[in-house]
Amino acid sequence: MNRLEPTANGVYAIAVTPFTPDGAVDAASVDRMTDFYLSCGVSGLTILGMMGEAPKLDLAEALAISGQVIRRANVPVIVGVSAPGFAAMRSLARGAMDLGAAGVMIAPPPALRTDDQIINYYAQAVTAIGTDIPFVIQDYPLVLSVVITPKVIRQIVMDNPSCVMLKHEDWPGLEKISALRAFQHDGLLRPLSILTGNGGLFLDFEMERGADGAMTGYAFPDMLVEVVKLAENGEREAAHDLFDAHLPLIRYEQQQNIGLAVRKYVLSKRGAIAYEAQRVPSTLLSAAARAEIDFLLSRLARHDPRAAF
């Protein structure tokens, strides 16, 4: 088992959870999906996140999916363990690590409002799951409504040696990346991997601000891998050209309420999963939305043949 380290970089794809049209977990597509992400060149996988419909799974299903992906993958696998209570969080975290997970991801509950509440929550979470489990802070204020400042992130990291990564999804968030890297430059923050989300919407400039890569679920993870590599190699114009070609579809996928439906629709067209089905409650794409996505894909295919189905 490869434990998650603060040197982690590249693209950790946020995986969807495949379902059949009747709402059952599509076990065959779990393998198919894992193989797809690996073929895209990802450095790791993150499962049971928000786009993985984790709240719709029971513990047995979550552990079964975790075990299946971990056994199939030859890259580190991070498991989302966010839960309303610490007992459930501990059960999933310890169970996933026993199956071979590299680490876990923890999002703050929406009720947190003050800096002290946020700092104390993560201290309590670490006590609950165990100090031996590497963990990722999920910083996503647009959805979670919890604002975590750079100073609070620094405090959490410095207080908890098992914190090795930040999933950065603040928006706007470029200055936050710069602030954290400045802390490190000044010796005020120990090494920390920063992978960014938001569907990759700001990845082009996030890499230039000091991000180590992306942890997101855009339906073309192979493009994200290429952008990260181009940025690391200093090929700025090429990185932006490739990113710009995908930007209209990235933007469309970022719509609230239908974003997951868009992602699963495109992933099914790419052959990554058998069905675009979500487990209820869910939001379905209208005929007009499907036509718009197909139009965007046809335009993208002029620049990137991976979009030609």
C-alpha cells in the first residue's frame, strides 16, 4: 500500500460511482471506469467524493466499491470519508485503509463558522480516525459554505502531521495558493501537496500559482494530465491552448444541479461507464441539454480527437 505523501502531484481523478438504471451499484462498470482513468494516465484516484454520490451509499456499499477500485488500480486511491458523525467517519476510514487506501479526504460540515470551530473539527476528526491515517482537507466553500482561510489551513496542517494534502476548490482561489506557497517559502508551513478542483475550471493559472496538479472529475482526465505536464515543463502557450479548447465544456459541466448528470453523460459516451444513471435523488438532463453537450463535443472534436465519438 502506497501511503499518501505531501509530495503527491499530477492528476488524481475524482471518480463517479457507476449505477445501473434501477439504482444498483454497477460493479462491472466500476472495473471499466477504473481502467478508463488509468488509461488516461492519472497519478491517483479519489473515490466517494461529492461527485461520487457518497451520501447515497451505505457503509457496506462504500467499502465494497473502495475494495474493488483499490484492487484494480495500480495508483494511490484516496477515499472520501466525510460524514455527519465521527463514528461513521471512523468506520469508513479504518475500513478503507485496511483495504489498501492511500489516505482519506475529509470535508468540513456546513455548520462550522469560526476559525476555532474549523480547527477544532479537524483535530477531533484526526482523533476519531487515528493519527496514522494520511488525510486531505477538502476546501470547497461554494458548496460547503465553510470559508477556510490560508492561516487556518496552515494551523490545521501544522497541528496535524497526518494532514498531507489540500484539495483546493475555493473560488476565486488563486491568491490562496500563492499565500500558502508564501508560507512555505518563509518556513511557516511544512510541505503540503495542493491539488485543485472546480472541474479544472482554473487549472491553467492554478498550476502557475504553485498547484501540484488537479483533483477533479472533468470527463476528459487525459486532457488534465496533459495540461499539468505541459505546465510542469514550462510549455505555457501549449498548456493554455489545450485548456482553452476544453473550456466551454468545462464551464458547462460546472453548472450547479446538473453538473454530475453532464459528467456521467459524457463519460458514458466515452465508454468509461455503461450507464449515465445516478442514484435517486437525482437530476436528469433534458433533451435540450443533451443537444447542447453534443454540440460542444462536436466543436471540441475539431481541436481534440478524443471528443469525436
